Amino acid sequence: MTAAAEAAGWRYRFTEPPDPVLVANVRWLAGYRHPRRGAGPWLPTLMAAFGSPRPAVEAVRELGDPIAVWPAVFHAFWSGVLSVRLDEPLHVRVIVSAARQEAEEA
């Protein structure tokens, strides 16, 4: 394989399989990637609600009907508007923050 890759001008290397938790989280969030799930009108409210890191469920309860709010939160995770650790299982008490806040702190 290495010789064939080099002949094509490519590099070839083995990598470890991805973390199963990360894969499960990305698969879940991928279901919310379509723009129809977008945070749209929720965006300013979500950014304000997660201005400081906090458990997701606390903000969702404050913002209104969970059936309407959760899809916007998941889409915001997918699109990078909200930040959450993807190497830990997603759950209602996961700590969420506005992504731009983390960028400012870095």
C-alpha cells in the first residue's frame, strides 16, 4: 500500500479508530445539521443563555418548550455556535458555552 500511495504522490499512514463516544455524538448531531433545524431566531437567545458555561437543560428549561429549543441547541452544537465536549457522552446536564467565548479566552 505504501508504494502505491507514494507512486500516486500520496502519503499513507495508519491511524487509530475514532473514539466510539465521539462517533456516537457526531452521528447524533448530524441529524440536526440541516438548516431547517437551524438556530435562526433562537441564535441571540442561545448565545445569551450560554454566555457563561452551564448545563444545557437549565438553559433549555428557561428558554421555553423543550420540543422547540433542543433542536436549535443541537444544531448550534453541530454548526459550532455553541461549544460542548464531544469526547464525553452528550446528556441533558452537559456543560455548554457560547463558542465565541472560548475563542476569546484562548
